[in-house]
Amino acid sequence: MTKNILTTLSEFFSEQELIEIISTLMKFHRIQGSRDLEKASEYIRSELEALREFDVKLYTYEYSTWYELHPPVIGWNLNECFVELVKPSRKILTSHLQTKLCAVAHTPPGDVEGEVVYVGEGTRLAHYRDKNVGDKIVLAHGNPYLVYRVASQLGVKGFLFFKTGVYEDAVPYLSLFLTPEEAMVAKTPAATISRRHAHSIVSMLERGLKPIVRIVIDAEYFRDAKINVIEATLGEGRDELHAFAHYCHPAGTINDNISGSATLLELAKSFDRALYRGRMAAPKSMKIVFVWFPEYYGSLPYLLHKTSHQSSRIVFGVNLDMIGEKQEITGSTINIIRPPLFMNTTEYEGILIKYLIESLSINRSFSNMVKIVSYRLDVNSYDGGSDHDIYLQFSIPSIMINQWPDIYYHTNLDSVDKLDPILAKRIGVGIGSALYAISSDCLDREVVEMINNAYREYISGYTKLKFDIETLKRLKSMESPTGKEVQKGSIKYRYIGGKGVLTLRTILRLCKSIQNLEDILELLEKQPIQFLFTHYIPLLLMHRSLGIDEIKYYITLEYGIDIDEATIGNMINRLNQFKLIEEVTI
């Protein structure tokens, strides 16, 4: 039965059609809050409504509305962008004709010309000490929102951003995500250039030259931007299995995440063809639900609505985010990102990974005895950065299929030549086959139990094999919170804040003083503190009340790293100051 499902879906999955879907979606500059993002959603919806076997729904929310931790975002469209070096010689550094990433997303329009001042990271007032930036154009490589907030107070005329650590000719994707209120007072245009051009300007400054740059941005703000979430449901039953992908991000970029959203759309078409031709029957035990939304800003209101208004129950989710890359070009590995161990659920996870591995195993061993996985593949502990984060906050066990690292990530060089449609197909078919097997009861209980037991043993052993020897020794001596007697009067912490991702923009709004912000930024500069502070610890405390020593145990168990209790205590104090957690005395 396993092979039959995989074979059937593979036969009806068209690589040619996948490429056509990608070619259409890549034309839209799918920035959050843009009209092109709405057009992309209309295209996805129209393709789904042409299918025969799916129930298609559109959920519409407003970018102008607060959703728990996520603030409103101004509607924004880009028409033109030019960045030109005027002196000491004339040269177009970048333009919308080369890439629409040339304009920082949500930048105000403007036409400015001025001398360039390099401020390094540019996120703190100290970076501007002894620098005259008034009526000048600032060149920086720090977080654009923080740089914009700090430097706008100093009379800056314009912003030029670049990114360190990326390919030198790549123009980066950067954004401001301004609220409508912030957009009303924002007057300074912001553009991006490649690292090569940025270093050239810095070199001029070091030689005593005064480079002059002109920034021309034709963009417009509007307040009625829509968040469109498209849902396509197959089958019957109260319980739902979700496969989802975000369809936002800039025009011309492919792997993040046209690869996931297009593969999901072609997978829906594959199911529709197979059912229409009688090669498969619609699931009767559970529904398979495919969902497309803007990243975070769509998944949060969708799940707030879905979990409060619907009688159905979402039991498992799969996030497709960057899934069809040529590994030999991007340098990536297919990562299966698991839910955190404290959620302690592996039933559907094990089945999905079994089918995915089978779909990715093309070749055989030297003696032709066993199949070999034909791509770089790994199974990893929970990591954040995409919509599975939101599903997990609603206690829905979800995994992410993701290719990482990617040397072209969030740049204009994330282009169609890096796409591997065969790999995208194999991932899509593997996931679709697993969801169908689960929703149709194709596997008897004994086989399911065998898969689950094998997977639990594998995860337990494989996770520990990645830890260093000293960590294994520490784990052996650490006492699990589940087996520990609770002492009366002991202090624990629980999450009481809203759902959503704790971004630097949110942190900035929660900070009551500049010094408080400086302290937080200093704390978050230390890896992996930022991820623990913004993702892991809030999620952990959403699911259970824990003391600092218990939080330390879970971090060590999950990631094999030793974070001292003083650092954890500092993070807890900050979250407490932000009124996101509260102290509980047992």
C-alpha cells in the first residue's frame, strides 16, 4: 500500500506544471501588506477552485489590526527604485529593473541626494558618536528597523543598507514592517545595495573621498491591506491534518518560499487528478487540509479564528518552507525540524518521516541490498522562524521541512536557477502520501505502533549522538522535572502573554527606556540566547509552569547546550518585565 500511494501521487504530480506555477507566482512582489500579495492569493485561490474534489475557502483578515503580539502593518506598494552613485563617478548601484529588493520593504517614497556616512551596525546611539549624519545618507548593516528608529532622530536624509555574511554581489531582502502610525511620520527613504558596492563606498571613505549617492523611490502607502488565507480541504472527519506554506516574499525569489507554496498547490492538483480518475478514494477518517498564508501575519489570525469558531480539531501540521533547492548550489541539507520534546508526540511524525525517506530514496547500496537516501537529509530538534511556530503555540504538533543553510537566502540570487523541481516533487509526494495513509487508515494499528516505537527509539538515540561527551555526562546527573518531588514554596513561571512571535520590533515597543533596550540588545547578541528568549522559553512556558532549574534541564535535553542559571534568570526577568510571564508559587 505504501508503494501504491507514492507511485500514484508521483504519476499525477507534474514537474512541468510546478514550474509554470512558480513562473506565475514569482512575478508578484509579495511583500506583506502589498497589492501584489493579494494578487498572488487570488491566483492560488483560482487554481484551487478549478479542482473537482476540494472544498476551497478564503479567510480574510486585516493588516491594520493587532493580533495578539503581532502589531498592524501598513499597506505598501513599490513602483520604482533607483540607487545611483553620483560622485566621485556616476554608476547605477541597483534598481527595480535589476531586482525589486533594491527598496527596503515598507520604506517611504523619496528622492534624495547626499554624502554617505558609514555607521557600521548603526543600531545604537553609540554607533553615531563623533559622526555628523545630519542631512546625510547613512550606510549601515544592522537591523533596518532599529537603525531607522535611531538614525531618523538625527536628521538623516536617506538610508543605504547591506548585509554582511552574504554573497558579495547579492542584494539583500530587508524590511521595516512599519505600523500605520509609524508610516505617517516616516519620511526618509531606505534602499539596499550589495556587499560589494557597500565595501566600495567604505573604501572611498577610508581614502578620504566623499561619495555622493542619490536614492529615488516611488512607493505608496495604503491602509486597507488584506491578509488572505486560502484553505483547501479534502475528505471527511472531525480531525484535520494540515500541510501549509507561506506565499509571501519578494518577486523573483524562489526557494523562500515559492518552492513550498507552489509544491503544495501542485500536490493538491495531484490528489484531485488521482481521485477524479478513480486511482484513490477520498479520505474518510480525517480531513487533509492544505493552507496558504502570509508568514506569521496570516497563520496567527487564521488559527485564532479556526480554533475558536470551528468544530473540527487540528491534530498535526507540516510546514513546507524552502523545500526544492539544488543542494550542490545552495549548500543546503533537507532538515526535518521536529516539535520540541516537551510536547512529547511522535505518532504522525514517525509515519510522515517514513514516507518522506522512502520518497527520497532513489538509489540502492553497492550490493543492491537496501535503498539509499539520495539527498543530504537530517532530523533536528525544534527550531523557529516559520509558521510551525504558530501551530505549536496552539498545542498542535507540527514539523517543518526546510532546506538550510542556503548561501543565497533572502537575496536576489535566490533565483529560479537554484530550483530542483524533482526534489520538490519527491518531498511533496512523500508528505502527501503520509497524510493520505494517516487520513485513510491505510496502515493497521500494529504497523503504526511498530513505526512509532522505531521512531521514538531513533530520535532518543540520534539526538544524544549529536551531543558532546560532557553534555551526556551532565544529562545523566540531571534530574527530570517529571520525576522530581515539588517543594512547597518553590517558584515557577508560566506564560501569560499573547500568542505570536516575539520579534525585535515587539521588544522595542515593550522596552520602557533606551537603557532597557540597550541591555536587551546586548543580551540577545549572544547566540543562542536570542532564539531561547524569543521562541523556546515562551513556548515552553505556554505548555507548563517551570522553575529556572527545570528550564535549564529542558534546554540541555533538547539542544545539548549548557546555559547557566544566571543567564536563564536574566531572560526570565526580562520576560517578566514585559508582562509576558508571571511568577507562580507552588
